[in-house]
Amino acid sequence: MRSAFRKLLYAIDHIEEIICVVCMFGVTVLTFVAVLSRYVFSFSISGADELATYMFLWAALFGAAAAFRYDKHGNVPIIANLLSKKARRVSDLTVLIVMTGFFLFLSWYTWLFLEQSYRIGQRSPATDLPVWIVNAGIFAALSLCSLRCLNAVIRDLQGKRRYPETPELPE
């Protein structure tokens, strides 16, 4: 029982990576099968490109959330490297706070869009998939980005390492 509970906690803790891997695997297999069926069997799979696009979108957004978790998001530290250690910390914290606000803003408007697509019953053109399902994935990914950034801000204000999963770099 404890082993199953640990595996569940691990899956929840690493949900971004799991979704990203599943989506990228799905995109690869679906695209391969669609190309194979089109050029070898002269049969086109309806909606394969649309579904692959949705999975790629989810993989990119959940990948961004995973990048925030491990402090692997893109940055250009040209000016920040010129700052003193204290000024760099304040600068990094300010950027994290702004990013948290930005992702919260995006999450809120994605929620409104999700609610609207659910209410009107919008469906995708090729797969006839309810659009709210796609929007729910986008909302979840942006919300996870918000939470990961907020977690880094809180840890920084508490004096802890922002990203405990990443190894410390030598100074």
C-alpha cells in the first residue's frame, strides 16, 4: 500500500514531465502512422494533424511548467551578470514576481475561455473533440507555471533555495 501511495505521490509531483513525455510520444507515433498510411496505403487519417497539434501545444506548455520547476527556463543574463550578488537576487526576484503575475493573468483568461467553450459546446472541426478539453490542458499548464513561479518567490522570500530539485552551482 505504501509503495502504491509513493508512486501516486511521485506521479503527482512530476505530472508536468509525464504529460510532456506522453504528448511527445503521441505526436511522434501519430505523425508516423499518418504519414505511413497516407503514402504507403493511400489512406488519410482524419484529424491526425489536428490531434498532433493539440498534443504538441500541451507538450510545449507543460514543458514550460517543468522548466520552471527545475530552473531551466530561458533567460538572457547579460545585464544581470554585471550586478552585485544582492542586486542580482532582487532583480531575479522581481522577474519571478512579474512572471507569476503574467501567468496568473494568462490562467485567468484561459479559464474564461475554457468556461465559454464548455458553455457553448464548441467542438474541433476535424476530430469533433470538445474544445474545452484542449483548453483545460492549456489552463492546467499555465496554472502550473503560475504555481511553480509563486513557489520560487515564496522560497526566495523565506531564504530557501528557489528550486530545491536543481543542484547548487559552484560560485
